Amino acid sequence: MISDERTILRKLVCKYMEITLNPAEERKRDVWRHLNSLKTIRPPIYVRAFAWDEMPDAELLCHDPLFRTAESFFRAEIFKSTFGDDSIFEPWYPLYPV
């Protein structure tokens, strides 16, 4: 890993972790728990699709394919956190099977 890529990813991860550790995330979890228990507090709002590839924030700076995947995930999640919907941001990075 090039030190620039390390710096890029660390900054993105720190920003993402700030989002996941926000107390509002627990309130959003409660909204979804109540909905799934058929005890709706209020209808949750969930923005599912957006034109991420067309956004200026989607530009990737890392060169390594593995790091580009992580960078894309963190950039997209950070961008989605600005929507103000009831999407939940978990404090982990998902690994998918090959």
C-alpha cells in the first residue's frame, strides 16, 4: 500500500466511523425495529437509488483495485449519509464472498 493510499483510506474510514458512532444511528435502528415488529413509530424513509457514478465525489484516488473497492464503498456511504433518510450505517466494512 502506497502511503498516499493509506492516508486517503484512513481519512475516509475516520469520517465514516464518525457517522456510524453518531447517536442518531441508534434512533434509526429503533425506527426499523419497530417497523419490523409491526409497531410503527413513523414510516421510515429510505433512499435506495441515486446516480453515484455521476457524482464528483465518486472519483477514486487509489490505484490498487482492492483499495479502490474500499475507497468507493466509503465515499458512497459518506455521501449517502448526507441524504437525511433512515439508512443505517454500521461500523464495519462488508466483505463479500468470491
